Amino acid sequence: MSGPGSPCGACKVLRRKCTKSCVFAPYFCHEEGPTNFAAIHKVFGASNASKLLAQLPVSDHYGAVDTLLYEAQVRLQDPIYGCVSYSFSLQQQVLDLQFHLPLLEELLFANSYTNPLNIYGWNG
């Protein structure tokens, strides 16, 4: 429970009374919790989120809730690919950098060979 008489964010979304045994209360405060839980509820469902938390050690709950929230927010922005689009974009960036690295190393080597002081920013 979030406070005296006020339901946690999850219970606000689910329109139920928040009890001391509420699984979601520690993770969804009554201020920003409704918005965060609404995203998780829309994408995964309250029952599935509750079952997931029940399967994990309590020490992993905060990380799981953060991960569920991130995935839900991204899934709402991009319903088809979700987080996969970010992973793909980062993978493409890595491939581009791996392609350009030998070219940059070659330029750096050629530049330092013609003017050894230039690699330190001196124009000597």
C-alpha cells in the first residue's frame, strides 16, 4: 500500500482496493505508478506481470519491473518490433564502425608517418 487510504498505481489502474499483500505496491507509487503500470498492463496484462514476479526472487523484482516497463513503453511506440528495432539499429552501428575502423587506422598511420608530431596535435 502506498499510503493511508491511497491505492498504489497498479491498484488505481485495476480499480481495486490496495491491500498490504499487494504484489505491485512496492514498485508502482501512487503518483507516477498508474501511468507506468498502465503500459505494463496493456502490453503484458496484470496477471502475467504478477505471475512473472512470483517466479522471481524478491531481490530481482525491481529489475524485472524496470525491464517490463521499458519493454512495454517501447512496444507501445513500435508495436511490431519493440526493443528489437533498437537492437537492430545498434547492431548496424557496430557493423558500420567495424567497417570504418581499418580505414581510420590507415589514415591515422599515414598521417603520423608523414608528420609524426601531428598525432599529438602539434603542427611542428
